Amino acid sequence: MVIAKRYSGEKFRAWLRQSGILQLTAAEALGISKITINRICNDAQMPGDALKHRIWIFTAGAVEPNDWFNLDPAQLAGGDQGSGIRDQHAQAPQPLGAAA
């Protein structure tokens, strides 16, 4: 089974620092509050798809939408026990509240 870390604002936070851009400046450019950008940078909040896209544009592609999902490359490769990402998605998802 592939286990993803929750999400990661580390790359975005590092990009802001490297670029010398304050969180307040980025928040204003992205149309969000400073509190929201701080939560995103500190992994307290995951940006939605539209915001991930705006961040991608804002960073000129340096922070991509897929960067928010930290998957261990070793886990993606799979192993003898069928732990690859394809195996994880081989079964149809169960409806909410259904017995596993």
C-alpha cells in the first residue's frame, strides 16, 4: 500500500524564501489571506485545485500542482508484496459508510 504524507507546503515555502517574496505579498498576488498562505506553507491546510494552479502560475512552474503530494519514490516502484500505486487503485473505492 502506498502511503502519502499528508501534503507539503515545503517546496512553496522554500521558493518564497529563495525568491525573497513575503507571504503577505504572495497572498495578495494569489487573492488569499495571509493566514491561508501561512497555513499552506506550514502544512495546516491543503490548497484546492484552483489555488494549486494559481500557485503554479505565480511561481512560473517552479511549484507544480503535483508537488503537494509527497509520495515516496521507493513505494511508487512497488515491491514483491504488490505495494505499488497501481495495486492501490486496482480495487474500486467503497462507498462511504460501507463495510470494508
